[in-house]
Amino acid sequence: MAQRHSVAEARLLQKWICMKCSATHRGTKPRACRKCGYTKLRPKAAERRST
Ligand SMILES: [Zn+2]
């Protein structure tokens, strides 16, 4: 994609939430939650504008 995003937006696009303890992980998707070791993480993407 050729779309440009600001650095801040790019960071927002790389947030992962542990589905067990809800810990947040920034950056690339971690193998597992650093807090509890749970491997299921959901991406917290920047807000999608569905309108
Ligand atoms: Zn966790």
C-alpha cells in the first residue's frame, strides 16, 4: 500500500491485547503474552471508520 501514515498512527496499528489478561503489547505481535504467557492475542488496530 502506498498510503502514508504518521509514526503515531503506525504505532497504533501495532498493538496487541492479550485475550486472557488484557495486557497490551506494542510493536510487532509477540509470541505470547509477556504477563501471563497466553498465546492468543488480538490486534488492537487503529479505529476503523465504518461510516
Ligand atoms: Zn496475558
